[in-house]
Amino acid sequence: MNRLVALSFTVLALGCDDEPQLDCADVEGKPDIMFCDDFSDGEEASWAPEGGGFSVSGARYVGEGPAEVDGSVCGASRMTASLREGSRSTDVTMHVEMRSLERVDKVLVLRATDDSNRIELNFRADPYNDLIVQELIDCELVYHTTDGEVVVEHAMGTTLEVDVTLRGNRLIVRRKTETVLDREFDFANTEGDVGVAVIERGVSSFDSVWVEVL
């Protein structure tokens, strides 16, 4: 059994508190939903990884970062993304349930036009327990928040359920009923695809991903 599959089986055994809280039937028929993926059918056809290893395992989209981001893509943030095809947008709400399996980082991607231009939201598990808002601008990494500035407490291997709303430059991040961030940022990226990403030598899983166009 390879490392990625073994880790997927491990997290599936954590218990009912970590089971997905939403499936696509919950948002079916809503007019502004761009897409919803709960990976229950085992399919990943609509996702386009730029590297690393991404696959569906145990009804979750599991990403494994490479040992090192190679020179074929921008490596400034050390993240490797998988973008949802046909998701180009400006203002969106994105719901995701995700876990850190190896290394603390797990990343949501917004307004990506290529590997050198995009917004990255890095939710880091214990001991960091925070959210780093960062942006790639022509392959230059810009940090919009600092270590520990936006607190999001959660342990390795447990499910973090978030709803992210980006409208113009206003970014709102909610964890269930708690608002952990509501702020205007000077984002350079104004339009692009949404996706998920993993850090070098990291493994993360993503589930119940839906995006609503605002």
C-alpha cells in the first residue's frame, strides 16, 4: 500500500466528528452554484493538477506535494495546486472540508490565472493554528497576513470546515458559525479559477467542495 492511500485510510478511521458535514445533494438546484464535488463517485475528471499527486481516495480528494516544486512551475510559495476546470470567476463563496495529513499546511486557491498569479489561503494546523493569506504576483510571493495574526485552531488529521467569501478585495472566512477573518486586502489578482493546493512533502485531503458565484 502506498503512503498516500495508507494515510487516506488512517483519517477515515478518526470517527464520526470528522465525517463530511455536507454533500452535493444539500446544494443541488441552487441557481448560483458553479459546481459541487463531494467525490462520492470516485471521479476527479474536472480537476487539473499542475504537479504532485492528486487522486480520489475514500471519497476525498487527496493531494501529495512533490519533494520539491520543479522549475516547470512557479515555486515561490512551495505550493502545488489543482484547479477546478471551468471555474473562472471574480467574486465567489467557496465551501471546503479539509485535513492536514502530513505537514500542517492545506491551501485554498482563488483567482488563479496560472501557477505564477493567484491568491492562496493557507490554513495551518497545530502548533501554528492560523490562516496565512498570501498571493503570487508574477511568481513573487506577497504575504497579506503574518504568523499567528488570524487564529484558526485545529489539530493535525481533524476536519476543518470553512466557508470563504471573496467579493472585490473583501475576504471573509467563516468556520461554521464563527467569523475568523473579515478584512479588505490589496489583492492584485482580480479574476481566475478556484482550486486547492498542497505544500512540498505535504499531504492534505479535501471534501465537499462547492463554489457559488456572487
